[in-house]
Amino acid sequence: MPWPDYVLPVASPRPVTGPGWWWLGVHGGAGVSTLEQAVPGGRDAGRAWPAADEPQPVVLVARSSANGLKAVRNAAQQWGSQLVTGIELLGLVVVADAPGRRPRALRDLLHLVSGTVPRLWEIPWVEEWRLGEPPTAHLPKECAPLARDLTRLTRPA
């Protein structure tokens, strides 16, 4: 696995207690604060890998822009190279960076980086979120399977 161009820092120890997961925004403006409201159960990791004595469930979050997807690639390389330990990577949430269909170059890049993570969830463009309306007032249908999957994946055995 190649060395990533940029590595996310590792935070001081702070485990998730009880069911839940960490939202790890791999770049600024990824959409973590919106997802925290739209899909309850996750906590903002503060753009750093959580550190703890026990494995921590983490969901990477990025926008669907070229810079966002390249940041995913770097984070996935960091995780895959075992530069961070104690992480149970659940998957990646890609939040649309613009309305409409993605350009082919971005579709291809998303296809490439999605192969480096266990699961991919996509959240479409929500104009009301851009206008500052509460995420819970305008939930796209894609939030329901995301919430179900993450709840199932983090439920104690």
C-alpha cells in the first residue's frame, strides 16, 4: 500500500462508550456536523482518528469533489497501511458537493476510492441544507439505510 500524501492526526484517547461510532471528516466541510444531526448515534471525531484501548468504530466522511475524494484516498491509505491502529473502519459516507449528476472523472475517482473501504453510502445534494435549514427537517431517503446499517454494525453482539 503506498504511503499517503497527507495523514490525519490521531487524537488523544477517547473511546465511544455504548453503541455508536465516530464520524471522521477527512477534510474541512465534509458534512460531519450535518450527518451528526441527520443520523443520530455518531460523534464528531474532530478530523482526527480516535485513539483508545479498544477498537473504535469509524465512518469516513467526504464531499464528492475531487479534493474530497483524494482526501478519502489518503485516509484509506493511512488506515490500510496500519499507520493507525485500533480502528474498525465501517465505511465511507460521500456527501454530494453539488446538485445533479457527477462528472465522469469524479464518478471514476469515487469508484476507485470506494474499493478501499468496507462500505459506501452516498447522500445526495439537499438544497435546504445549503440554505441553513435543519437537517432533520429535510432528510433524503438515503439517510434511513445509512442509519439502519450503522446501528446494526455497532450493536453489541
